[in-house]
Amino acid sequence: MALDIFGCKRIKLIMRQEHDKYVIARNHADGRLVGKLGVKAEASGATSWIKGVLKMELLVNIDVADLDAAIRFYERAVGLRLGRRLFEDTAAEMLGASSPIYLMMKQPGSSPSALTSQIRDYQRHWTPVHLDFVVPDLDAAVARALNAGAKIEGQMQTFNWGRQACMSDPFGNGLCLVQWLGRGYNEVA
């Protein structure tokens, strides 16, 4: 979708976050990410996060044992789309989130680092980092994810900021589906 915003003629809209009133887009001419704040975001101090041009682009990498199965899962479960295949077809760029997600095919039993004796295991595992996918309808999103092969881990929970379902993908990686209520995390700020 080409827009005339931020003083650029050809911009692709990447994300619109209604709770904090910001927009993120990619400039077709040079690929830069650009952002614009609304009045509410500026009043809340969010200008340190977006100042015309974003200061850092975040890339998310997820190790998987089967690249084609992972592509199908993330397309069906959370609505991402395949951007391109990379590194001699051992990685896939998935688009449709605020940051690109790279599915990286890594063999089970391989070492993730020369500095650890751990090996890759695609059974359910705990990690201090996981992804939250913000969805407009949690019940529908959970049904879609389960149908795609996700596993739900406990009951859906409701908080004053939103509803949440903790899940895992078919490769043992944890993820949450979140539906904002009210002003989202601003309810607890």
C-alpha cells in the first residue's frame, strides 16, 4: 500500500498501533523505516522511541527443525506471509509483524554456540525470551493457532490491560497471543 506520509511519496505501511498512536512505515526509495507520532504518544513521552527515523531495526530469529512446516505454521497460526527464502533455502523471512521474523532451519542435536554444551532440542523448552502476537480477537486467534498445530498451555487469562493465551509452536518455542483491552499496557503504567 503506497502512501504519501512523512514527506515521502512511496511508503509501505508496516504497522499502525492505535493505543499509543504511532505509525511505522518503510520508504520504498531507500528501505528506511520511518515513524510518526500522534498527539497522545508525544504527550506520553514516546518520542524517545520514534524520532522521525527509527534508531534501530529489530530482527527476530526462530530456530526450527523443518523450514517448510514452520512457514506453514506461522502463515496459518498468526497470519504472517513468506517474504523470501535466504541462505541457500535454510532460512525464511516472514512478514506481517512489526519486525521481520526469520525462521532459521537448524538441525536437532546441533550446537547453538561454541561456548555451551547444550544442543538444540525441539521438544517444549523454556526460554526467557518469547514472542507476543497482538490480535484483535483472542478466541478466533487461539482457534486458528490450534488448527495450525500450536499447543495451548493453560487457560486463557484476562487482566485489566488485556486477554492472553500462552502457547507453543510445533518446534517447542513459547509464544503468547494477546488481545488488548482498554488502553493495553497503558492501563498499568
